[in-house]
Amino acid sequence: MPATYEKVKKKVVLLLEKADWVSFTTDIWSNPSKTCSLLNFTAHFILGSKREKVTLAASVIKEDYTGQYIAQKITRTVIEYNLQNKIHMGIRDNASNINGVMRCGNYSSIGCVAHTLQLVIHDVIFKDAAIMTIVKKCRKIVGHFKRNEQPMRYLDKFQETCAL
């Protein structure tokens, strides 16, 4: 596995060398059992007429989520992939600790539109009882297909038949 990792990493480094500018997305998330948290770092860039994106790190967070600690982890990734003079913008969620990370690391950043939209939807739409009833019914239907292989197979066939 280490040999494969190094082979892929070399290709990624060569790809990133061709980019004039790199923006990145970052987020912290926990596994379902809450046994660890991971910091994700994905590079986004343009080569010719093609948009590219590569996940460069998903590192375990072993300390408190302080701005300084997370900024150090991001900066290590930036240095590891030789992106010091190529970073254009960091795209982040709206959490205050991630804002602090960007300030500590001296990275220009902007809040993620999807995160902001999700907050608006949660605060406005999900407070409506009628909408919550519909959402619960939809979740029940989706859950049925996720938990049962046979209905999922029939749904796949039906979607193929209808060219969906």
C-alpha cells in the first residue's frame, strides 16, 4: 500500500505543478461512532478547459479544534504539495473555529454557499409542521429502499425502463 500511495502522490504533485492557482475546500467531520474526527483538504484548480479536484488530506484530529492547530495541519498539507505560492482561496463552512483557522493560517476564504443554504433551509423550512410531515414520509420511503435489496433492484430496473 505505501508504494501505491507514493506512486499516486507523485502523479498528483505533477498535476498540481501545472496549476497556476489552487483553491481549497476544508471541513471537519466525525465518523458515525464519534471515535475520531477528520480534517479534509481538497484542492480545486483549472487545467486548460478542465476543472480538477483532488483530495490531498483527510487527517485525524488529535487535539482540540483550535484555529492554530487546524491551521498548522492545513499549512502542512499546503507545504507537502508545494502550494505555498498558489493558494487563491479557501472555501469553508461558517463555523467560528474554521473562520479562526483561516485567519491563523493567513488564508483568504469565503463561506460555502451550500452550508449557508442548508442553515437557511433548516431554520425556515423545517420549522413548518406540514413540511416536516412530508420530509418524514420521504425519509421513510428512502429508508425502505436503502435497507432492502429487492425493492432497490426493482427500482433500478424501473428507472432503466423509464430512462431515468
